[in-house]
Amino acid sequence: MRWLLPEHIDDILPGEAAKIEALRRAILDRFAARGYELVMPPLLEYLESLLTGTGHDLDLRTFKLVDQLSGRMMGVRADITPQVARIDAHLLNRPGVTRLCYCGSVLHARPASVAATREPIQIGAEIYGDAGVASDLEILRLACSVLKLARVRGARVDIGHVAVFRSLVRAARLGAEPEAELFEALQKKDVPALEGLTRGLKKQTRDALLLLPELYGGAEVLARAARRLPKLPALGRALATLRRLAAACAIPASFDLAELRGYHYHSGVVFDAYCDGVAGPVARGGRYDDVGKAFGRSRPATGFSIDLRELAAAGALPPWRVKRKNR
């Protein structure tokens, strides 16, 4: 059966293709109206550039091949965000704030889930050069507006902040290995393991770390965290940022102070957006101020990305789609 495609790779047929394309145009128009400039990074890059500053997870998801011209290892992009950070740092090299957006196919060596495609269409927006909470608010509002534009049902967002955990382990002066073990336990919400790992820590630190898995829910979680967690400057700033996001979010929001997705990549706010009809997150975003450093120019950065195929499948029939008239 020579016509069979590889597992988790599919053709996009006319009905779905029309919906995806209409949604792509509408979202890029939305980005352009808000001042985001479109960039188009290449599908292939040398591996060291493609994976710079991104961590082990992206390495596992990246298809690798040898360049027949140079003999160097190349990779097929599994995420466009690091490429856009490279463009901002090296090619544009602008002072002040830069807003960029993108849309293109990415390829995953392994599917994200049993039902996921290995060829998502990634669309997203990024802000470089602004470390303030105003940029976090702008990105979250823009992501929410895209979900409304697609007319998905049950849109909601789950928000966290990596500085909550990071400030606790740094204040306790824990080494890299204990920090990694605590990180793994929190990722799995493994309370017994967390209890074992925190034995020997100061009571205030131990109580705070054991409390983190319980700090999940609506905005009331932030008030509870402010009362119960240590009064550390970085932690206080993180909670203040989350309170502002709670007040500004245009869709139902929940907060998870044990959420550490992208802990070694993100530097502040992280969020996952969900909707009916999609098993996992339909959009992911957050702040990643340290990534530009890997490209030789440290720049504050925040943004989000969406799998356009999943968004189109979950959304209602777009109102901007025009039916073809009979001839």
C-alpha cells in the first residue's frame, strides 16, 4: 500500500482546509491590526541553532538529518517560537519593543498524544523588549480574543507562574539535584514523594512546598497563597501579576501555583487555554525572558502559540467563510 501515509500524518481535505485557511487569515489580520509584524522562519535549520536555549523536551521532538551540502546536522523545526526569538535577536536587532507573529507547519518526531498529529500548524504572537506586566496582559487578552474569534465552546484558561516555586527553592538555597527532584514531584502532583523530599527543610519552606499542590482553583487561590506562603519579594511580585491577569482575563480562568510546565524555559507567567472538543491545551503561552541570551542578546519576551488545526476542528463554522455559488 504505497499510498499510505506515516502514522499521525494526515492529508487535509477541502472542507477542513477551507476552514483552516479562513481561520488563519482572520487570526493574522487580528495580529496585524494590533501591530504584530509577520515573519516566516525556514522549515530547516542547523540543529545547534534550532535547539539553542530550548531544553531537552524539544530535542526529543525534533526530526534530525544530515545536510548534504555541509555535512552538518540539521533539524526540521518542532516549534517556531525559538526561531522567532533568533530573528528578533540577530536579524532585526531593534531597540525597544518589537511585536512579531508567525504561522507555519511544524513536525514532531513523536505525537503529543495518541490522537495528535505529528504535523501541527502553529500560529502565534510574541512581544520582545518589554519586561512589564502590561505585555503579559496584552498576550493573554490576545490569546483569549483568538479563541473567541474561532467561536470555540467552553473556552477557559489555566494560569501559573514559575517564580512561585523558584523563589521558594532559591530562598532555601537548594542545590540543582534537590531542586530537580522537587520539580519532578510537583509535576506529577506526587504528595507522598514531596513529603519525603521536604523532610529536613525549614518548617516554613516545607509547609510552603507541601501547600503548592493544593493551590489550584479560582482567584481565591491567590488570596490564600498571599496569606500562607512566605513573604518573599519575587513570590509577592508573581502573585501581584497573577491578580492583574485574573482581573483582565476575558474568559473563565483558574490558577495552579504548582504548574511548572517549561520550568527551565519560562521565566514568569505560564498559561494553557482549553476548549470543548480538544483533549489537551489548544493554546499555550507565557514569559521566557532568558531565551534571547542564548542568541547573544538577552531580551524580555512573552507570547503564545496555537495549533491551528485543532482550533479549526473545535470551532464553530466561521462567519467569514463565503459559500461558493452554483454556476
